[in-house]
Amino acid sequence: MKKVKRLRIKRYFSEEFKKARVAEYESGEFTVLELSKLYSILEPVIYRWIYKFSKFNKKSVVVVESKDSGSKKLKDY
């Protein structure tokens, strides 16, 4: 049986799109996990955008989102 090689689709996002997703995260509207699932984007990519475009990001500050905060938010709904 022949192996079938899947082509990887490389997607490009505009800077406006990236900034809009970061704004959604910063406003507390969505968590990184929710944005990841909603737009089918890997979580590390979204974190990279946060580091680059966040208004609150400072040098040598690491953004960490606890898994409990996402589940707590779902319970609150």
C-alpha cells in the first residue's frame, strides 16, 4: 500500500486579525484555549501574538493562563 503524503496548508493572518484576537483575549471575552478552538489556531501561535501585540506586555514577562480559570469561566456560565 502506498503512503499518501498530506500537504500542509500554511495559513497567513493579517496583522489586523492578530490584533483583534489579542484584543478579544485582553478584554476577557475569550481564553486562549477558546480562541484556539474557535479559529482553529494552535495555542502557541496565539501566545506569540499576545507577546507581540499586547498592550500590557512588558519585556521579560511571561503570560500564563491557568487551566482552572477556563473551567471556572465555563462553570460560571
